[in-house]
Amino acid sequence: MSRPPRAFPAQPSPAAAALALQRAARFVRRALPLCRAHTVEFFTRGLWERLVAPRPDAVLEALRAAGPLARPLAAGSGAAAAPCDDDIFSSAFCENSEKLINVHLFALAAKYYSLSNLGVCTPLEDVLEALKGDSEGATGIKPDEFMNNKKSHEVQVMSELVDSIANYCGIKQVIDIGSGKGYLSSFLSMQYNLKVYGIDSSSSNTNGAHKRNKKLKKHWRAYQSRGRENLKSRSSEKTNDRPVESEINCKTTDEELLNNASSLQNQDQLIIQDLVPSYGSTEMATPETNTETEADLVTGTQSHETKLSEEVLAVLNVLPADAVEDFSSSHCNCRELCEEEKVLRKMTSLKTKARKSSESNLYFPLTSCITAETELNDIITDLEDCMLVGLHTCGDLAANTLRIFTAKPEIKAVCSVGCCYHLLSEQFESQEECHDQVWGFPMCQYLKDKGWCCGRNARMSACLALERVAVGQMLPTESLFYRAVLQVIIEEIYGVTKSDRHVGKTFSKSSSFIDYVRRSLKKLELDDSKLPDSRIMDYYEKYKHRMNELEAFNMLKVVLAPCIEVLILLDRLCYLKEQENIAWSGLVKLFDPVKSPRCYAVIALKNQSCSS
């Protein structure tokens, strides 16, 4: 008998979280001119001359020597050990001109105000240890062969944590906000036997799940065929080693497994027919588990063939009904059913649905747009004690997830990893007052009282991946240079300073700068006939020697990126600390930031769910 769960690890106090936020905000405010500058306007607005005093080569050298590009600070060492160096770090900028004048201090400050050094994060290992106690995690399905490396890493780590929180809170229902193509939802359902509702605003994501079902069928046929061959092989190998009666019993057992599996398959098909509702803007799609398990089934066939007969039933319990071919050679054509058969099937469906409703290993994809005012019980009719999760929820959706969590008593826990900070709505970005709008940033009272505003360009900078740059995945300097020079051309030649159109991924399709410019002008609906190739190349030659300025400038923005992310994440944590019904809340680093740059989760548990 396992002992009860351990107490949760220490959490940052409201005062500690608020202090960390205030100190980081003070530094970022000084750096905002850099953050808010748009690389597209690098030459047209003279950004280097306006914002940076040292030479480009001196900037790059200082960042590599002292900044995050060198190596992360160890906890409690170097600058991180100092109780308060805020005044020193602020002197990296000129008081009057706001120019960056001391890159060395700037680089140290960028590390100093990162989440890993502010002392407000809880190690994932400590959280898992407290949640699990002596219990062991689930083993079985692995996503690394049917998802890319990044998604596989994210899903495996986060699903283990979500399952541990659900077990700790004694709940079986999980609501995946912004579920996308259902990678996390389907894995939670299949691997951990949870009842998962995946809510996404895009119906095309549900269509993508159906396409993956078709792929899974092919792999399932191979899995089934290999299994039958394995059964025959095992039977023939043991013919001389045991009595005939035992062989018959063994065959009978295997056949019963297959027949039972076929029976379950037929029942699940009836359930689906009965559960599909009429279509609407907030309707539930066909309840099914997403089918990213296709490669895992093939891998399982190769490495565990001897266990097939024991696993068939278990696999069928977690596969979507329409992803598996019937074991029977004859297939029923539902269009040819007589009325009596239809009634009989309907009755059977209702009985089966009632029996299956208590089972939890299901994934229900739903289509709905989630806002802070969303009533989940309007979307999920059997809403019960549950937890909210979100893996890379875009923009305001991450903030709204936290607001729904704090407002609804039936939601006992939340685990949210946000992304796409540039899509956040900011209360103080616009001069227009919208009293009824719920904003994505800021959430906490301190930043609201200060009227804090990052601006879209700064939030875009927060999406940059410092850790990837630090290991050699450099920025696309040439494409950024092309775009900045193009901006000079369209302003000087065409007089266009603002446009709703974008050039998109033109660089990757272009064979030269001339080709890039002409393709881009067409996208911007500008006449390129009056611009000869020689004139285009004149612009290129004029600015090419300043490409190192652009590289250094963008590196400064990359180094600042974690500090802006700190503001956004600490704002969310402080918001949770302001609520009265929350027993534990913290920031936890879930992912390897090289694989998944948006790697921090905001986690919280309600009072009745946490014993600490």
C-alpha cells in the first residue's frame, strides 16, 4: 500500500513573486526602446545610431563574453548572489539619450533577471516527487515516432505532470484548452486513462484528426497481420512440447481475445453514431482519440510481438473506433439496415453508452472559442471536478485559462504553457479606453496600477529563442537584412511607410536579392517595372557593409527576450497569488528550452485539492 502524497514543495510567497516582478520590470523599462524597435525599420529609422553607442563588433564580443550567450549563471553564484544590483544594472543605459552604453552590464543584467536566477521557479523534479509519492508513472505508448522531436518531448513531459496532478487531486476529467491537433489530449487519454475534452476554435484541426485516422488504419492492418502470423508461429513452435488439449485451449483463448475485441469495436461504433450531435458553432465533434499512435503501433509490433494476444484488448480500449478495421471478414452496410435493425442498434447504443459513460479513457474534440467569460458547462454537458491544461496556448488564451480556473469551483487545478506573446492584448497599449474588455496583459494589480505596457514589438521579441542561438542556431541575418533594405526601397521609391500586406516567406523562395525584391513588390501590389535591376543592386551595395550592425542589434533583442518573458510569466503568477482560493501556485520549467523555447508552465491547485 503506497503512502499518501507528500506535501507540495515550497512555493514563492506573494511578496517574493511581487518583488521579483518589480525588479525585472525596472530593468526592462530602461531597455524598452531596444525591445520596441522593429528590425524592418532598422535602416529607415536609423536604429543603431539612435539606440546603441558601442560598435557592432564590440557589442557581439561583450555578449559572447559576459552575457547569456556565454553560459547560464549557476544558482547562487556571480551576479545572481548579489542581493540587489538593480541600480548598477540600470546604468547600462544613458539617462538622457536612453542609448545602450555599457554592453557588459547589459549582458549581466539579462542573465540576472532571467527566471532561472530570480529564485521564483520550482524544480519539476520536486513537483513530481510531491505529486507521485511512491507511485510509478505509466509506461507503454511513446509518441517519439509519430510526432516530431519537439512535440514528442513536450507531450511526454507535460502529460506525466498532468496525470500526476489529476491523481493527486482525485480527478479523471481534463480539459485541454487550445488543443490544436490533439497531440496532448489523445496522449493523456490513451496513456493515462483520462477523460479529455480538447477545445479548439479551429474546426480544421478536427479534420486533421480524421486524416490521421486513415493513416492509422494502414498501420493497424500491419499490426493485426503481424499478430496473426505471430499466433500461428507460436502455435506451431509449441506443438511438440505440450498436449493437444493445451494447444486447443491456447487457440481458443486467442480467438476469444480477438472476438471480444471485435465485439468492443462494434459497440464503440454504435456509441459514436449516437453521440454525434447536429452541427453548430459550439458543437462536439465525433468522440475519438487522435491517432498519432500509428508509428507506435508499428514499433510495438516489432519489439513486443510475443505479447500481442494479451495487448490486443488493451489497445482497442484506447483506439478511436473508426481507426480500427473489424476483425470479422464481413462488414455490415448500415445503409441497408432494415428499420427493425436500426431500432435494435439504437437501443443497444443507448445501453452501451450508459455503460461506457463511466469509463474515462476517451478523447472528445470540441470546437469553440474560449474567452474569459466562457461557461464550460455550456460546452461540456457532463462537466465535473476537473483540471485545465494548455500546451502553448496562443496570446490571450493562456491568460483566459487562468481566469476561468480561478472563477470556476469545479476546476481544481491548472497547468498552462503559453506562447505567441505578440498576440496578447494589452490594456495600456492603445489610447482608447475599453472598459468592458478583458485584457491578456497585465493581469496582476501591480502592473495594472503602473499602467505597464510592453508593446507589440517587445512582445514579439519575447518569442525569440535565446537558448537556440546560444547553441549555434543563429538568427536569419541575411533574410532580416533583405527585408530591412526592401523597406528603404518601398519608402524611397514608392512612398509607402505603412502597409497591411506582408511579404511572408519570400526569402526562402528567392534566388537573389533582385529576385527577392521583385517577388516582394508583387506581394505588396507595387509596380516593379519602373525599378531596373541595377537600381535594386545599388541599394544592396549601399547597405551590405552594415549587415553586422543588424546582426548585433538583433542579438541584443535576443538577449533581452527572456527578461520580457519574465514580465509576462510573473504577471500571471502574481495574479494567481492575489486569489484567495488557491493553495499552491508556481512557475515550473517543463521543457528543454533548445527543443521548446516556451518551456515554463504556470501551475496552480485550489485549496481543497492541495494539502500544503
